[in-house]
Amino acid sequence: MAATTSSGATPQSLTLHGRSRVLEIGFSDGSLFRIPFELMRVYSPSAEVQGHGPGQEVLQTGKREVDIETLEPVGNYAVQPRFSDGHDSGIFSWDYLYFLGSQQDQLWAEYERRLAEAGVDRDAPMAAAGGHGCKH
């Protein structure tokens, strides 16, 4: 774990807590984040979730109970989780994990706003995928 974030912090520790469903990550600047698996899944940096451009994001629902089955290193700059719902195409850089950890409150609020705008419940099952052509 040698690469740094844009703030210059390097990851120092990484622990999956299966029972509480959080990824705990500590950085060299003293920051320690406990990022819920659900937040990671909802904000996965993959094209499947983010789309291929602004406004193409796919609202994720039914992810409260999602687990991370495996967490593989990607070079020295990221990790790639395999979630229990089969999603495994998101590569989470140290910078992105730092962002998720430091902005959790705002990200949860944004997620809840998007759910409300769509008239969907957080625990609703995902709608059928609409052939966007991405490999899952």
C-alpha cells in the first residue's frame, strides 16, 4: 500500500468487518474511516453504477445487506471488491476511498435525496437492467 491520495496521505491499514459490514481504512494523516459496504456499493466507481457520463448514473437500491466476499489489490493504488450481489467491476482507488470516508454524511444525504426524487425505497429490489451494454 504505497500510493498516496491527492491529499498526500498513504493507506496504513485496511480491515473488512463482515459482521458490521464496514471497511475500515486508516491513512498516514491520522484519518480513520469506517465505510459501510452499502455506501461503497451504491457509489461504486464502475460504469455499471456511474454510467458513461454525467446524468447516466444508475440509482442503486436493495443494497443494505450487501457483503464484500473478496477484496483484491489492484497494483499499489486500489482494491477491487467482489460484492455478494455479484458486482465486481468497481476499482476503488485510495483517493476514492478517502473521498467516500471523508464525505460520508454528504454522500448519504445525496443518496437519500436521489431515492426520494425517484420515489423509490432504499430497500426496494433493483429494477431489471436496461441493456446498457456494459460487461458486469
